[in-house]
Amino acid sequence: IFAIGTPPLQAAMKEIPETTPVVFAYSSNPWGAGAGTPPGGVGQHRPNVVGTIGTNPVGKELDLARELVPDLKTVGLIYNPGEPNSEFEAKLLKEEAAKRGITVEEQSVANSGEVLQAAEALAQKKVQAFVKIGDYATIQGFGSIAKVGLENKIPVYSVDADDIKLPGTLATIGWTYHADGYAAGKLAVRVLKGESPAKMAFEPLTKTDLLVSKTTAKAIGVSVPDSLLKEATQVVG
């Protein structure tokens, strides 16, 4: 069984016999799903389960936000605390923000339909940026955050590369869906060739891609340093 995301991983572990291997991708918190204990080495996870760990680089996301707005002191975060991934990454983000002297203004949502109202509430609080974590509600509703950011000239940052296509997203930094799926696919090939997941370790993703939108930067009045443009994997506009 190949499970994409934490809820499918949870369902597979609940319904699939332990004699059937489960390979997972796109999960930032497999521990919260009950797949094992950090870091997921041999003997630290369910014997039939193996996959990639996609905990998003939220510290790098904050550093990117501060590089573009050096006096950054507050960021807005929208997420569903009922999701294992979201709760885990929100805690990480707040820890990383505290290290940098950044205050995180939170708005919790139960589904993607509540994201627009949450973004508008954070804009009224005058947050200096919107940041994203691994969260299904905001994955589906991120266009609303980007829209509010664009209307209020608030920089919007994401950990999902595809979000750079949305007007209002200034920059993204994180793993690509392709890289995550490819790495997990290689694990699946090993299993299909007869290797036992019990003798394999969970594999953390390490390579990040940086995407920057010059179109959004111009629209919200943010100057992007040449050094950052040279560093970017892709520049849009």
C-alpha cells in the first residue's frame, strides 16, 4: 500500500494487516500518526511501515521572510489544530519564531471554507507576513490567504512550491511534491524487490527549492535582493 499524506497513512495502518507493507509520502509527522518514534530508524517504527519524513523547513521559511522584510516582528499563521501534521508543525514554527524574536499571531480553522475569514482577521491585526505550514485546510484554501495578502500588501510565504503560481504569493521554500514522491517511490521499489520495511529507516527529505515571484514583489512594494534572486531555483515574473 502506498499512502500519500498522514490521514491515508493512519487509515492504512488501521485497516491493513501487518503482513502487508505500507510505504508513505507527504507526512511531516508520522509519529503523531502512530507509525513509530523519532527519528524512525531500524527498530523505531512499525515493522511493515516505511516512508519519507516531510517535516517542512519552517525555520528557513521565517529566515526567508526576514531576509525580505528585515524588521519582521509578527507573522500570521492559519491552521487546523485537529490535524496531527498541523499541530506538530505549528509547535515547531512557534519554537523557531521564538528563537528569532518573532511573534506568531494564530487563527485556527476547521476546514478550508474558514480560511478567508481567518486571513482577513489576521490582516486587521496588522501582521507583517503570512506563513504556511503543512496543513490540509490551508493547502486547499491558500488562494484566499494569497488574495488577502495581495489586497493588503502583506508578504505571503509558503512551504509548497506550487503556491508560487497564486497571485499574492511572494516566495516559497520547501520540498517539492515530486522530490517527496520520488524518494518514497524508491523505497517502494526496494520493498517490491523483497526488502523488509522492518530493516529500513524512515528517510527525511533534505533538499529545499526556493521560488520567488517578482510580479508579487512589485505588486506589494517589496524589494527582492539580487543575491536572493540568484539563489532561487525559479523566479516568476
